[in-house]
Amino acid sequence: MSEWFETTADILTKVWDTLDRGVIDADHPARRPTLATVSPDGWPEARTVVLRSADRTGGVVTVHTDLYSDKIKSLQPVPRAALHIWDVEQNLQIRLQAEVAIARAPETRTLWDEIPDHAQQSYGVTPPPGTPIETALDYVKQPDPETFAVLHCTIIAIDALHLGADHRRVSYSRVGHWQGQWLSP
Ligand SMILES: Cc1cc2nc3c(=O)[nH]c(=O)nc-3n(C[C@H](O)[C@H](O)[C@H](O)COP(=O)(O)O)c2cc1C
């Protein structure tokens, strides 16, 4: 019987299945990818986020964030990001490169209304995220739909690395219609 990592088509399906799992399963490693951007002064920057949706047909994943966070300041001049997942159970590293569109109120209002109260706490804080404060708790959480942003990450390229008895690496691109290209690992 053949294994999922033996063909580029099956690996691509595994990548999307993994992203889908991340969206619905809070305990899955794909739930919390690392999102990397480039700061306005050219520094790489990375942080953990929660994967909110994954759409294979459109090749889009989404992340929720605070409109006043530094990642937005980075994405405005350079609307590009990388997402990284290491799924230890499948021995699969997934790297995505994406162009990012930032959606904000009023476009995000319907989605905001569907978010549970406790989760809304993540969007809206005074002073804004990253502001220096005198002591650790000198801030007030103020859930605010005006600060809620959705990052629509249109995937441009995927790099998948499987570390089995053999190592297999494959790249896919939107421009290449997601045809797999084996790479030396
Ligand atoms: C488990 C975990 C999940 C997180 N999920 C998100 C998220 O979905 N969106 C978000 O903006 N920040 C999330 N954060 C916080 C970010 O990692 C980061 O600290 C914050 O967004 C500020 O990043 P920035 O200054 O680079 O914008 C999460 C952090 C952790 C540890």
C-alpha cells in the first residue's frame, strides 16, 4: 500500500488536511502556526497565531488580530507573510508564503458578532499593543470591533518537508497551478 508522502499530489492533500485539522482541533499543532513578517526597518519578526480558516479552493487561510498590533504596521508597507507549522506526529513541516489583505470594520463586523465574549477580549487594549507601560498590568482590555482585523493570507507558495525513513521535500506554487516539484531536502 502506498503512503501519503510518496506522491506530490498526496502530500498537497495532506498539507490541506492538516490545515483543516488546525482550524477545527484546538489541540492540533496546525492550530497555532508561526506567522512571520518583515518589519518596516527590515527585520524578520515571528509570532504565534491561531489559524482561523483554511480554504483549499481559493488557497487562502485567515488569522484574526488587533488592528493596532505591530504586525499590521509591518504588513501595511510589505503585505507578505510566511506561516510555519511543524506537525510532529506526521513528521511534516509546512511552510506557506502568502500575500496578505487586511480586513477591518465594518467589513469584519458580522464575524465579530459571532466571536464568543472571552475571545473578543483579544482585540482591543488601552494603550495599544506594544506600548511601553509603567508596570505589568497598566493596561485595560476593551473589546472593540473597531480594532478587530482579519488577515486574509492568499497563499503563493507551499514548501512541504516530510522526515520519514527517507526525507522528501516538495514545493508548490500558485503560478505553477500547485503542481508539485520535488526538491532536494
Ligand atoms: C498560543 C498563542 C496564540 C496566539 N494567537 C494570536 C492570534 O491569533 N492573533 C494575534 O494577533 N496574536 C496572537 N497571539 C499573540 C502573538 O503571538 C503576539 O504576541 C501578538 O499578536 C503581538 O504581536 P506583534 O507585536 O508582532 O503584532 C498568540 C500568542 C500565543 C502564545
